[in-house]
Amino acid sequence: MRSASPFLNTMTTILSSVEFPAGAEALPWLAALWFGVWVLRPIASFIHELGHALPALAFTKAEVEVRIGESFAKPLTNAGRLGFAWSFRSSFTGFTGYPRETLSKAALSGIILGGPIASGVACGFGVLGTLSTKDPVWWRISAAAFLCANGIVFLRSAIPVTLQPTEQFPDGPPSDGLDLWKTLRRTTD
């Protein structure tokens, strides 16, 4: 049976072809994989949001903010024009703020695509680490957790849907796929 997504097919093939321990010995490693995904989720969100922030810094002269999790009540830590705040609560969610009104469709599309591209590149690094046969099992499990955490963020952002409502976005924010679709359909530039 084939999945409709080539990304899911690739992830499934990679994870099934890796030589992980078998039998009862695999249970602690499987638990370590799930724990690793949970621990790496804010890092995967940060990589994704940084993928939006870097093009936003290039296309605007304004300050850009990155928020991970429920960090809207926290003050920003600034590094030049880039400010960020971090919370482990709901850390699979992220937000990059920048002035969108003055940007062209092309610039805005580049910023929107930056997040999924960054997540995709991070998945690539996870694939390389997971397929490494000379590294110890703990390294391959860590790489697989990194792959899975970034893969979840990638899929969550790429599929064009309205995401779950939050306090800051009561109607639910659009995923990057939906945001890109709306941006490209916009009639004025």
C-alpha cells in the first residue's frame, strides 16, 4: 500500500531500513526515540522559525521576532534586529513576526517558504545521521528523533490547513502552505 505523500514514503523507508536493535532490546531504544522527539520539538520549531526569520531580516529593515511555544507573555531576547522568546509549553508551535504589509508577493513567498525549507534541510541531516551504519546505536536513535521532530514540523507547516486556535490566534493561524496559497492568490502586489 502506497502513501499519497512522497515525504512519508521516504521517512518510512529510511526508518525501516536502519539496523536498530531487535526484540526486547529494542523497547528502551524505542522509548529513547519518543523521548528524543519530545525533547527536540522546540529545537525543530526554532529551526523552522529561523527559516522564516532569516529571509524576513533580508527583505525588511524592521525588527523580526521569533516565538516558540506559549512565549507571548515573555519579553524578547534581542540579537540585533532579531528578537526571540522560548517556552517549552506547546513547543511544537512557533511564530515569526515581521511587517508583511509592504512586502511584494515574491518577498513574502520567500519568507513563507523559508520555514518549510529549513525543516526539510534539517530532515536531510536527520536522514544522514540515521542511515550512518558506523555510528553507535544511540547516535542513530538521536538522529532518527531529530528526523522525526523536524518531519512533524515540516508536515504540519506544508499541508495547507488552518491550525488549532490559540489565545493569540482565536480563529487559528494558517499553516505555511495555506499562507503561501493565500499570498499567491492575492490580486494586488
